[in-house]
Amino acid sequence: MGEDRGWPEGLKKTKPREHVLEVLEKADKPMSAMEICSAIEKGGNASWISTVYRILELFVKKGAVNKINMMGNEVAVFELNRFHHKHYAVCISCHKIFPMRNCPMERFLPSLDDDEFHVLGHNLEVYGYCGRCDPENGGEEAAKE
Amino acid sequence: MGEDRGWPEGLKKTKPREHVLEVLEKADKPMSAMEICSAIEKGGNASWISTVYRILELFVKKGAVNKINMMGNEVAVFELNRFHHKHYAVCISCHKIFPMRNCPMERFLPSLDDDEFHVLGHNLEVYGYCGRCDPENGGEEAAKE
DNA sequence: AAGGTAAATGAGACTCAATAGCATTTATAC
DNA sequence: GTATAAATGCTATTGAGTCTCATTTACCTT
């Protein structure tokens, strides 16, 4: 039936799943389940939070979506897996998320007490002040903190 | 009054705070608020979860304790800040936590779209299979997954 | 050492992200 | 088209973490 390029292998194609994927494809930043739900509704379609969670869980399991838990941000966010290895920096004042262009793990071998440990991957998050919030930068947003 | 070596600067010394600190000092791994609460009760003292949370929050703010949010582990864990920069590897099968001896960020400069971003710190977590759980190692624990 | 006071705690209610349950609907195989 | 296993709609529940407020406590002052 063509056109299902990008559809995760071996998954039934249902309306809610298509909606979630569509929203994530258009997203320019990781989104929470609630945000995804709202975006679908804003697009004129019904959406239920529990269904969104179920779909996201499935997509994550299939590797089509990445789940990200930024510290200080109590809710999990999700992004399409575009298969670029990627990390984010988060502003501790405004909580905005900035993608990083490089990764420190490229040429690094962790040293563990358990030397049998089989490393499969890593998560990294950098935190600090973004340009607008940096107090040393006169960032007015920083006053909130 | 001597003896308050290691007590966080400028904090009233109360029973509950002493208990929390004591538990964290003895801990050989990061602990959840609930685990800390149980440990105090096991020591024969009363302990309330809301108080433990309040104390931990305060200690974190004062820099005496680190809060760690490992992915896949839904609860936050806390450890005494021993002022060694440290990261952990977590087993995706048994969820045990292994301290890492080195850090990839030592000689690394993140490259961000916002080049005004002021980096203050980072969190890193490595995941994989520990020696006991590694399927390629005949790890029987891996069957659970 | 006693008293005053601001801060901390005890105890429980509450919030809200995330999950579980179950009746109904829907996608795909036949 | 029909069967049927899976997905969804929708509600209720869970559980980590927070909030509230009356009571208690640490510690400063005298």
C-alpha cells in the first residue's frame, strides 16, 4: 500500500498511533505525553492520555522513539528516534532544552569495579544557564530562581 | 560543642536530620527517600516520609547531598556528596548500580546552538548488563527480562 | 538556666504523572 | 464479509512527592 515509509516494523496502523507519530515528526523538541495529547486534539482529533502513554511505551520498545528523563523536569519527554546519537543541555532557570552537537563518549571507555560490565549505551545531560537566563549575562529570567 | 565535623553549615541540628545524615554516611549506594526512612525506623527511631523528603531537599540545596535520577528507575535516589565527581553505570536487568572510576567530560567542551550557554555541570549514566546478568556471559538473571 | 521565637517536625490530606482494568471497537488474516 | 486477536475509550487506581497546619523543638537572649 506504499506510503508507510517510516512506520515502525510490525505494528498495526491505527489512527491514534498515526497521530502520535505525526506529532513527533513535526516536533522540534522532545514533548511530554500530555503535550502530544494536546497537539493531537488541537489538530481536531480526539486523544486520550492513557492511549498516548501506551503508544509511546510501544514505540520506545520498538526503538522508534526515545524517552528522555531530564533531571529537575519531573515529567518524561519523548522524541522521534532519528538515529543521530544526541544529547541535550537543560537550563536550570527556564528549563528550556538545547541539543548538543557533539558527544564526549565517542572515544571514552568507562572504568568500572565490575569489569565484566557490558556497556550498551549512555545518557548524558548537561545543565547550566542559557544565554537569556545567565545572571552573569544580566539575564533577567534568572531573578525567578 | 565539637563533634559537628561534617555537619552542613548553618543548619539546625535536629534528630531527624542527624538520622538521615547518619544513614547516608553508612550507605554504600544511593538510596531512595523510602529506603532512608525504613533504615531510620530499623535503627529504632521514628521517621516520617514527608520529613525525610524535606530534609533531603534541604541537604541537596546546601550541597551536602546529591540527588540522582537514574532512567528506568522511577524513584529518585540520594547519596552523600563526598566531593568526588562521580557517575554510575546501571544494569538494565537487575537495576544494580555500579560506580564509575573515570569521567568522559574531563576534557570535553559541549558544542551548543546557544553559544552563550553557561555550563555548570552534567549528569551521565551508562547502562548495559552487569557481569551476572549479561546474556552473552550466560547470565541466568537475564532470563527475567 | 529559663523563656521567647522562629524554624522544624508529625501527621495526614492532596496532587498529578503514569498504569491497570475492562467493555467496546478496529485492523488485519482468512 | 467474518472472525478474532489486538488496540482503544474511558474510568479508576497507584504511588512518589508536596502541601498544610497544629504542635514541638533548637537555639538565642538575658
